[in-house]
Amino acid sequence: MTNDGYQKSILITVDVEDWFQVENLRSVYPQESWDRCESRVRSNTEKILDLFDQYGIKSTFFVLGWTAQKYPDLVRTIHERGHEVASHGHWHTLANMLSKESLRDNAAKSKAILEDITGYQVVGYRAPSFSITQTMLESLRTLGFQYDSSLNDFYLNKRYGQVEGVWNSASEKCMIAKNGLIEIPVSNLKIGRFTLPWAGGGYFRFWPSWLFQRGVARILREKGIYVFYCHPWEIDPAQPRVNGIGMLNGFRHYLNLDKTLTRLQHLFTTFRGERFISCSSYLRLIGLG
């Protein structure tokens, strides 16, 4: 626990997708090739579940609809082990690449699949690669989602979406759109007028572990909440190596995969006195659930 006297909230979130479904590998593995790829998502997700059990962490798993449909037992396992199941869309297609109708169908299909598997209402959504759009927020609300967690304000990454003028209120705890949809942004580090990517993913694998933890501690001191994300394939250095994706995409995808699991253990140990909860539990904690 940090030394200012009260427990902070840490939201560890997992985007459940396989190694071949990520945007960095899209040019080599289009959607029509997925059925022919070696799947590693079940074993990698189970390793993450075991790690969370070890540290008493309750998390939100944003599950891709395609993956859930193929491995319903994995979704049931996530739910039965006490974690929140939320939607990551169905095809891992960037929201800003979809028409309004396709976006709505994509979100609705994933929601229905996940609810059929778990028997519980799915209330959370995260767009692939944080590609938030205003149309997406409008569609989610009409489909019955309570919250979204797609806002990443590190705007130098062109995949991340930007929305302006849709928020009715904003605080350190969350943002609320004019249509009532709650937004839980992932956490970045603010230094003066600069925003540094500090929410997880490839950035977690890039920054030195000690430096990353100092940044997390600062975010917790300033906001009382830290929202982190990771993927099952990030703990899997033995996954197939792909050529022809370009130097930048290769760097993003493969950097320090052999160190991710150890770095997660260090992160959880350092902040073991804080409150690790799911997105829905956090909203209930602050009176919005």
C-alpha cells in the first residue's frame, strides 16, 4: 500500500485474444486464416488465471467473441474463478473501420455469445486497439452495455481513437457520456503537458520494471485508481515468430515476451496492499454500479 494512508484501486484487465489476432500481425493473418492457426490462448489465459489466484486478484477479462465461440470452456473457467467477463468485440476489427451497422452487429454478437456461455449479463466493452469512436459509444448504450474501457489518451498511437464533446461529466474516477455510458479510461502518466503511455501492453514490456512501478505509484497518489491492460500472448515467448510484418510491428509484438510474467509478479508484489478489483466492482465501489 502506498504511504498516504488509504487503499487505492488497481484494475487489472486482460484482453483475451490469440497471438495471430493482433493488429501488428494483421497483414499476415487476416480473419479468414484464423481457423488454420495454432491456438495458444487457452493455456496462456490459464497461466494468467493461476497468477491472479496466487495474488488474490480479481480482474476483468475482455474476451473476443470469436475466441469465446471457439473456446466456451475457457470463458466459463474465467467466470467460475471469480472474474468479470466483458466484451472485446467479435472480430478484433478497429471500430473506426466499421460502419455503424457493422459495429453494432459486432458488439451485439459478442455480447450474446458471452452471455449465453456464462448465463450472466455482460455490461463492459473494450474496442480492439482502443479504437474508440462516438458512434461506438452510442451503439454500446443502445445494446445495454453499462461501461466502456476504450479510451487511451496517448494520442501519438494512431490506432487509438479520439472523441470530443461526448462527455457529460469527468473526474479522476471515471467519465460519463451524455447518453449515460460510463467510461473507464486506461491510465497514462502525465508529466507537464506530456502524456506517457503507462497502461500496460507493449509499454509495460518496454519501460524498465522499476521505472514502470514508480509511474504507477505516482498515478495512484494523484488519482487513487490505476487501470492496466495485458494480453495472454504477452506471457508466451514460445509463440510462432512471424516474418514480413515490418520492423516496428515486430518490435511492438515480440519485445521482452520472456520477461512479462516476472514483471507482472513484481508489479503485484509491489502493490499487494492495494485493492485489485474488476471494472464492475470498481463502479459499485464508487456508487455507479
